[in-house]
Amino acid sequence: WAPSVGLPVQTIASCAEDKMVHIYSQTPGQGWVCKKLAPLEAVAWRLSWSLAGAVLAISAADGKVTLWKEGLDNEWRLLDSIADAA
């Protein structure tokens, strides 16, 4: 569940072994809306929101961590991808 710092929106992210991440959001008085991120290259293991809830970090089985942010057009975009240096 993403932190909601002063915003009237609730946001939840989920991942599964199908390499997909779904982001659900709801504004007051409306139903939940689901956005799907582009399929990852490996199974997603863990999701974590930034303190303000603006950036979603996704760690995957291939050792990569990807950072995602929602734009002003309400579309989620990849900010960066960090690979394991080992």
C-alpha cells in the first residue's frame, strides 16, 4: 500500500510469478482502476514504495531493481534499472 501524503488517492501494487506488476488506484467515490506495467524480464520478488509514495521499486529474480513513477498523464514509466554488480 503506497503512502498517501496529503493526496486523496489510495494506491496498491502487487506482483506475481507471471512477471507482471499491477498497480491499483482509487480516488474517493470511484472504483478501483488497474494499470499493468510492461512485463519484467524475470519474476518479481518484492515491491517497495518510496516514503512519499511517488516511486515504486521492484526487485526481480534476475538481480535487477527497477524504479517506476507515474507521470502527469497517469501512465507509469521506468525511471531507472539497477543490476546486481556481482
